[in-house]
Amino acid sequence: MYAILIIYIILNIYGFLLMYIDKNRAKTNKWRISEKHIWIISILGGALGTTFGMRKFRHKTKHKQFVILLPILTLLSIAIYVYILVNLS
């Protein structure tokens, strides 16, 4: 049970950091993190961190797919993780 919670926390920290790193790379015209990579981490459970990162760093906020789908994915992933944790207890 704790392993699932730790994985969830790590994915969300990683998602948050992805947005921070990609925003800084965008400012300095360096190699960028692919949107595919950001979506994969979000789908695996890091959507909450990615959403917080998007809002905190104002990154990808002009992309409607991120603005609309990330919050929905966040709610869905929280529900799935809670369901898993409740049923493992």
C-alpha cells in the first residue's frame, strides 16, 4: 500500500519538475521535453503535479489540450489511486 502511495508522490513531483524544466528550457531556447513525455507521466499518475506545474510556471497554458484535459486527468487519477488504496487495505 505504501509503495503505491510513494509511486504516486514521485510521479507528481516528477510531473511538477518536468513543467519547471521545460519552461526554463523554453525561455533559453534549449532542447525541450516532448509533450508526449509530459502526457505519459500525467497518465501514469503524475497529472496533479503536472497541473500544479502548469499553473505555477504558466507553462502550456495556451494549449487547450493541457488546460482542459490535465485537470480532468488529475481528478480521474486521484479517483483511481484512492480506489486502489481503499481496496488494498
